[in-house]
Amino acid sequence: THNNSFALRAKILHFTDQPDVHQRTGYEYFADGVLVVENGLIKQVGSAEELVKNGFDLAVCEHFPEHLIMPGFIDSHIHYPQTNVIASYGEQLMDWLNQYTFPAELQYSDKDFALKAAEQFIQLMLENGTTTAMVYTTVFAQSTEAFFEVAQKYGLRMIAGKVMMDRNAPDGLLDTVETARQDSQNLIDKWHGKDRLSYALTPRFAPTSTPEQLAMVGELYQANPSVYMQTHLSENIQEMEFIKQLFPEAKDYLDVYDEYDLLGQRSVFGHGIHLSDDEINRLAETDSQIAFCPTSNLFLGSGLLDLARLEDAGVTVSVATDIGGGTSFSLLRTLAEAYKILQLQGQSLHPLKALYMATLGNAKALQLDDKIGNFTQGKEADFSLINLSPTQIQKSRQQQASKLDETLFALMMLGDEHNIERTYSMGKMVYSCHSCASQE
Ligand code: GUN
Ligand code: ZN
């Protein structure tokens, strides 16, 4: 095909490790770089000058001198049925779930509806430069099928799972211990490891599962060692009060999940804002991780994540949008809000660290860094072509930026989907901005 092998020439940034912003290590930046893709994989990355010295013909490149190429963004926590729950007024978590989210999720019993919604959701991610995500579907297995079918059609690397809930939600949204077990195992057998897809066991959160259901999830998790587990943890004060009522014998919120063997390296806990030292130490000890969801935490008034406290204790923290508690599909917007959340606590978030988190950091957290996250030779060619100046303010601000860090910080603070000109997955262009000048 036409893209069996091709090369793009632009500014290029990717990470090779957690960046050290003082030593200037952990990343590679080429102000005039070339990315060569072959059969959907990264063949080579380097400076144009260096490639020319080795006999490379720059004439084969499509050239974007003012654009930036970065690895595709990775979103470690997002709800596909909540696209149109975004911007629902006035409530915090528990009321927001009951008033807006559960009614929206009821519609996903209809497979055709779910397919159309999955299509819209994936388009939105791609136009925001997100190529991989860890996704909550709904309680309906057919909605999970719909999501995997659409992700497969676009050749995307995605992790997803059927939500399990057998109490404290509307009747129409409840499964049982046995149907949740059967549906989850069937979906694992059908989709886990198929093409670029993986499965995540998805008990929504402890308030909506009985102890019996959580015990069943623990059994499935232990029986299927390569699947993931995702749920919510300690997001909201009212939620935590509810946990105390429902699980009076538990030492703390995390202990509920611990009791049912749901901790571990492949366990991604959304939020984790209000954690005790014991909980943080237990997360670290079990290599369990937190998905930091800045726009959601602000929108739902949940609280400010203390990133330094988690990282100092050795807990892996990924970044995520949490659509539709979150208010933007853009990882750039998400990083901007993360920066502000940390500012309020006297912490800072350097743009190199932020952009690392959204790419290689999240890939490592999700144990996908052997396949995606940077431009190491042989990795899957998932990346975006980023316009650094799509709006008047960004153009003007970028003209003032003399250093890489300034350019990246302005991108992170001011950028969003308007910056994403093209998105590629496995070397295939899966999104291109129709109104962007260089497309003409
Ligand atoms: N806790 C349980 N379910 C949800 C959800 O859908 N969104 C958020 N933000 N928190 C939750
Ligand atoms: Zn969530």
C-alpha cells in the first residue's frame, strides 16, 4: 500500500525514559527531524542532518518545518458511554452518577446505538491525538463488543472492559455475580490479545458491587494473569462515607479491593485523591497504580491530587481524562489542569515530565512500553502531527518562545484538539484535520 514505507520531516519529540529536566536526559528532540515508518512500525528517527550523512534522501519526506511530531497520547481512564454526559451541571460524584451518568448508560443495551457511540468516541479521541486508552464500557456486554469492534476496525491499541454492577444502581443497569462472570470471561476469550486489543476487568467501584461480586472479580483476575483490572478509588468524600457503611469491617477503602485480591501491577485505580498513608504504602507495595484525572477532579469538585506524596511513596501515577466526569478529550488540556492542581499545592509540573506522562509514562504504567509510547525502532507507529500555532494566541506566544521548554509549556497550557493536524495508528493516517492549511 502507499504507506508501506514513508517518512515525515518535522520537529520531533519523544521520551526514552523518565526525563531529568536538569540533566536534560530521558528525551530526544530534533528541531529538524525525520521519522521513518515501515509496515506500520518505527523504522528510524533522527535529525535530518544525521540521516543525510548516512545517505538518506530527504526528498522522500513530507515536510512540516513548523510542526511537531510526538507519540500518540495515552489515556489511562475514560468512559466511552459518557461522551455526551460531558458538561452536565451542578452535581458532585454520587448525584452526578444518578442524575446524568446512569441514565446515559442505559441507552447502551442497544447494540446499534453502542456502535454509533463507539464510532463518535473513537473519532473524538483520534482528533485529540489519543491513540490508546483504558476504557470503561457499560454493564451491557454488547456495548463492550461494539467498542472492541470499532477499535479493531481502526487498528487501534485499546484496553476495555464490561462494567460490573450488582447493586446501588438502577435495575436496568445491574448484572449479577454469575452473568458478570460469564460475560467477562466470554469477552476475555473473544477479545483479549486479539489484534491490538486487551481486556480489563471492570467492577465500577466498590459501592456498586456486592462482596460476592468483588470476590468473583478477584477469582477472574487471578485466573487470567495478563488481563487488567480497573475501578475507582477514594474520589469523593460522600463516596467514602458510603464505603464505611457498606464495608464496615474494612480497614480503609483500598482494603475493600485488597480483601478480594484486586491489587497488583495491572490494577489501575481511578482518582485516589483522599488516601491515608497506609493506603498509599499498600498501593506502592503491590505495584498498584493511580490514574490522575485532573479535569474530572476539578469539574466534580472531588479534590486536589497530591502527586508528590504518591510519587515519593513509590506509587505509579498515570494521567487520564475521565470523560465524562472530565471535561476534555485532550491530554494537552488535561496536563494544563494537572499543572494548576499542582500549583495550588506548591508543586510544579514541568512540560517535559507532563508530556512524558501522557506518552511513555502512561505506556509504562499500562505495561505497553514494549509496543508503544516512543519512537524506538520496531515500536508500533502511533503518533500525531501537531500544529504548534493553530490559534492567534498560540501563534503569538510561540513566536516569543526561544527555548524548547517554553514551546512545550505553551503547547501544554494553551493546546487542545485544534493543535492535532493528523493522527496515525500503526503507520496509517486515521485522522486528518480537514480545515488545516497544510492539508490543502
Ligand atoms: N465512580 C464510579 N463511577 C464513576 C464514573 O463513572 N465516573 C467517575 N468520575 N467516578 C466514578
Ligand atoms: Zn471514571
